[in-house]
Amino acid sequence: MSIVMKTLRRSWTFLAAAALALGALALVAPSCAHDSYIVVQLRSAGVDLIGITEVTVTVKDSATGTPMVTRTFKVAVDGGLPIDGAMGKTFSLSFTPDRSGTVDLAVTACTGAGCAATGACMAAGTQLGVRINKGGTTNTTVALAPSSSCGTPDGGTPDGKVTFTGCAPAQPGSCPAPQTCFVDCTEKKGLCVQGGTRAAGEACDSNSDCMPGTQCFDYACGTNSKYCLKFCNAEADCAGSTTVSAVSSCTDPVVCSGVMTSYKTCGFTCDPRGDGKKGCPAGLTCFLFSSGTGGQDAPGCGCSGPTRTGTDGVKCTAASDCAPGFLCDQMLGGTFCRRLCQMASAGDCPGGQTCTALQNNSTFGVCLAP
């Protein structure tokens, strides 16, 4: 069985979650799923930092100051980790796919038992206004200056799901015709606004373009990446729900400024093989995502990017290194881009290779030599 390090299914507005892991010398190697990354280089703003045993990273939404996630990680290096002012050390924050927006980063580096116990916070630094590119990678630098106290980090993402006051977007008749219910993340309300005529899956410029029951969501891929998506309460609501696929799943959550809401939209049923264009609106590409609930991996539409060029056998550290139709697959010999295939479909793999099942998926696999 082939193993791929996967990411969570998409959510639409701002940031859903972040994950960080510590490696030996470089603080992190990013995972291999189709997610978005911020690659952070830590440098000392003065003398070299010696014996770092703990690093804490706090992510906030730049526009609202809402804490999104805080992660604290122990450094698995004897004697601690050195951080200088030249090369520094690098780590990667991975975000759920299709996340976009601007975030602020606060990083503390500690010695001894760490910030939460009796150790000293040796240095701290911030970087404001870091852009998350959906399905892509952003590079930034945080300069760590001497600090005598770690302070108290903000909490992570709020627990539970929030339902706003006002109209219900997935309930027919919640607004008088021809209005539609719009989820306003700024006001944290469901608002009745004038609806349009464009169906789910069609491109849009604003919410007023989309027919009742749908809303205009921005995938932030660049130009022409806004689409009407249908709100749903159950799978039955998504039958025949888009202009590009007859069947889809009621699984894509709506996240407002780091707050997980109870609202969901119908995703696109697509084919991640080949160029990844089958089943996705123009401007989006099909990738294979984890359900996030322990279910089977599922295809979904997201943003491609200029770094996605790796084909079969090319070394990769993240999904953003591999071209559409390929997956960054972890094997005993390392991580490499491998061609996606469907287990029951003959001819997906070139001669001499067979379709090998992915972990947690019975439909799709990757092409490997026997």
C-alpha cells in the first residue's frame, strides 16, 4: 500500500487550521498533500541563538486579529537548536487547501523546559500581513530578537460550530423571492439580499449574481476564480447541484475569520487524473483530498499554481511540487511525485507500472513499478 501524507477537506473563507512539525535541523519538512504553505525562515536579529528547545507559533487573521491557531513544538536535537542571523532555520506551516487571506505570525523560541514551564523565552519575533496562496507556497522571514518573557499565547481556533442570527442559507423560503440568504462573515449574520440567475458552478463577480440558495465564493486562484456554490444541509440537497457535475457531496464547510460555522456547501465531483480539469469549473483543478472525518479520500476542485510541475519520479516535499494528475507520495526511499490512477480502470498507468492503492482510499492509487 502506498502512503500519502494528506490534508483536510476544503473550507472556503479564511483559515481553517494550521499544522507544524519539527524535523532534525530544518525545523520542518512540509507534508505531501494538496494544501497551502507558508514557509518561514527564522533568523536571529542579533547574536546567534543557542540551545533552542521549544518553538511556539501563533497565527492570527490580519484583518480582525482573531486567533486562528497556536502550536508549540519541542526540538528533537541534543543540546537544542542553534539559530543564526544568516542561514537561520526553516519551518513550514500547512493550511487546509484553498485557503487564502492575510495572517500575522508571532514566533517565540525558548530554552530549558520551555515557555510553559521554567525555561526562558530567549527570543521572539513577528511578521505581519503574510498572504496565504490557495494551493501554493508563500515564503517569509521572522527575525527573532532577545526577549525576557514569552507572554501568554492566544488560544487556537474556537471549538464547535457557530450559527449566525438572521436567515438560513440552506433553507428554501428563508428569504422572500427573489432574494437569497447571504452569509455575511463581517457582520456575522445571515442577510437577505437580491438574488441573481447564475447557478452553482457558474462564475460570479458578487453575491447578487448567484441564484437563491447559492452564494459567490472566491477561491483566490487569481483572475476568474469566483464561483456560485449551493448551500446544503444533507447529501440529497446536492443532487444535480452544479453546472459541471451531476452529483456532489455536502461536505465543504464555510469558515468566517477562523470561526467554523455550521453552514456547508456542495462541492464538485471531479476526476483528479490527467490534467485534473474534468468536473471542475474553468480556472480550477481537481485534486485528491482527505475527508477530515476519517472517511475515504475524495476528489475536489482547488487552485493550481506555477510550482506544480513535478511529474513521475521527481522528488517532492509538498503537493505544490507536483503537476496536476500527480501526488507527492511517501515511500521508503523518500517522497516522489507519482501518477494518479483509478484502481478499476485499465490503461491509467504506463507499461511496467501498476496502480497501487493509496492509504484510506479504495478508488484511487498511484502508478508504481512492481
